[in-house]
Amino acid sequence: MNIYEHTYIAAPEANKKDLENIEKKIEEILSKSSGKICKVEDWGLRNLAYPIKKNNKGYYRNIYLEGDNKTVRAIEEFEKFNDKVIKYLSMKIKDLPKEESELAKEKK
């Protein structure tokens, strides 16, 4: 199994329940293909560099997960059609980071 860093931005009007539903669906997709979430970082509500779908802010969420490329494609397919997710990005990484990211440290 490969390790991926997956970041998504949810619309600023998304409430806590919407974010939990997105997270549950990602976990469901991973469990179907024997993948797992290794680490989750909540970066909070942040300004966007440029407007995306008429939004100037968004809730950033960073997830480190184990899975194969089909699983990541399934997650991205779900997010593509979810109206609460305005942007997403997945990258394959070699190792799981041992420390929190700077954005996660900044939020605390």
C-alpha cells in the first residue's frame, strides 16, 4: 500500500456536520479497499489565494492515508461531485511525516 497526502477545501458555509460527513465517506471508501487514515490535520478556516466557485475562504483539512491509486481516485470522484468540497489535491509521498505541518502548528 502507498501513502498519500490528501488535502481538501470545504466551502465556508459548511458546518461541522458537513465536514464530519465528508470524513465518514472517505473512511467508508478506504475501508472498502482495506486502506486506512493514518493522520488528520485540521487547518481551519483560511483565506484562499484566489476565489474558487465564488468563495474567498474555505475550511482546509489534510489527511494522510494508506491505500492504492484506485482508492484515491474513488475519494477524488466523491469530492468532485460533493457541493461542499470546492478543491482537493492528492499526492503520493514516501514516508509519513513525524511532525505536524506548519499550518497545523499555526492553528494551535
